[in-house]
Amino acid sequence: MEDFSAISVFVRVVEAKSFSSAAQHLQMTPSGVSRAISRLEESLGARLFFRSTRSLRLTDDGSAFYARCKEILADLTEATEALGYARTKPAGKLRVAASSAVGRAALIPNLAEFEHKYPDIRLELTMCDFPFDLNEEGFDCAIRMGELADSSLIARKIGHFSNVLCAAPSYLAKHGMPSSIDDLKNHRAVNFVHPSTGKPYQWQFDSPSGRVSVDVDAHMLINDGESVIQAAIAGLGIIQAPHCLANTALEKGLLEIIMTDTISTGSNLWIVYPQKRHLSARVQAFIEWTSELFQRTSEPKCKLVQQQQMEMARQRKLRQEAAAAVA
């Protein structure tokens, strides 16, 4: 087909529901729009509209052609944006879904940084704790935790959650500090219960012998992650929570990390989006920003300090061995 612009005219006529309204938007005359549609029908060898003086409606061929043309024009727009991503500022509406806990604790506190970097993106953030069809609901992407169900979505890992044991200073002053994983049974625990399954969360620990999973006999179960953290702040017991969700309370001194040598790598964090040949500049920008954000915030500072100390000790040992070999 030589006259590709006629497809844009056709799509505009369908969406405007009249030749005259489409002409006004396209800055053409109604007769010019009519001629473009006639050329398109002649080229296709098919009638696209039923026309009358009072109505304009699609034929069956026209309906099928419109659905395909709309996809093609969307792909063309995204391809243009993708090619211009390195040279232009991403702009326009970006619809993102995230779980309530991730949205409140990890995204929203850092969104000023995102807005400063991408001032022309208009973010529409939806909190939702249940999976849904991104295509059907019109979302550009979503942030999800843990194991992903098989789907037609593309998934990109952007980080993970480090699980930390936390308690309020008031709780520790009253009940003392646990000294080991086995010692936890002598303490009060508050645990998260999955809303969809009703199953309590199984605590995970790193130990010298490897990963340890523990079924906690908690005296309180709560099906909301933010509320679990609030319960710990109130001194109701010890919790295990993703570090980024508890980070605000930790920085304010409302909670303390305990048993830092048991901090474990928890659930993976993913950004998922519909399969498309070209990602829009807006989605690319958001993926890059969230990847950097969660790479930066996944590990608690105390864990990073431990890693640095271990690396320094390793280097010191290597130097000592090298010196002994020379001697």
C-alpha cells in the first residue's frame, strides 16, 4: 500500500465517528477525508464503512481492519519513541501497578527523585495486591514480588528483598535480645499471613550451614505487610520483613535490626510488561529507574558493612599468605 497516511485518516474517522469531526482534527476538508477513505477502500478491494446522510458505521471488514490498524499505529508510535529515547525526554502518561506494600514503602518515598529526573512523565500509580491482566486494564507495566505465574508478559528482574529481623527498642528493653534462631521460640513474634491463601509466612535465615526455613509459632497474625510493621513498632513482638518495607521505621529508630548475621535474600522483585516489539520511552525510563533504585536499596547497610569487613579480612589474609610465601 503506497498511501500509508490514509490508514491514519481511517483510524481518526472511526474514533471521531464522522468525516467532518475527523477532518477538523486532521486539519483537512471533509471532502479530502472522504477521498482518502475511498482510495483506501479501492486499494484494499473492500468496503470499510456503511455511509448514509445520518450515520456512519463500520462494515465487518472495516471493524477487523480498524483493530489491526490501531495496533500498527501504536507500534509505530512506540518505535518512534524508542528510537528517540536517547535524544529526547520521555513524556506522557505512564500507568504503573504495584502491591500496596511496595508502593507505599519503596516507590512513593523515592518518587520525587523520579519526577526530578523525568518531569514530563505523568505517572499514574495504582496499588493492587492481586494479579490482573495488564493488557485488559490498560497498564504499561507492573511491579511484582516472588514467583511469577506463567503468562504472556515479559518479566525483568530488578532486585530482591533482603529479609531482616526487627523489633522495637521497647520490646528489646523488656524481653531482651534473641541470641540465635533457636532462641526465637522464647520470644513473641508477629507474622504476616498471605491474604489469598491464609498461610503464614515462613521465615528465612542465612546460617553457616546454608539457608534455614522456620515455621514461626507467632502469637499474632496479620494479613497486611504495613500493619505487621506497625505492630512491631508498637512493641508487640519480633517480625521478619523485607528491608525496604521496614527501612523508614529503621531510619527513624522505631525499629532495630537484630541478629544481623542471619539476614537472608528474600523474594525477587520483577517489573512485568506486555510483549511489544518496541517499548515506549516512558516505560524504558521507569524500568531503568526502578532497577537502579532496588539495586541500591536491596541490601541493608549493616549487611553491606559485614560484606566489606569480610572482604577486608580476606584481602588481609591473602597479603599475609603472600608475605609468608616470600619469607
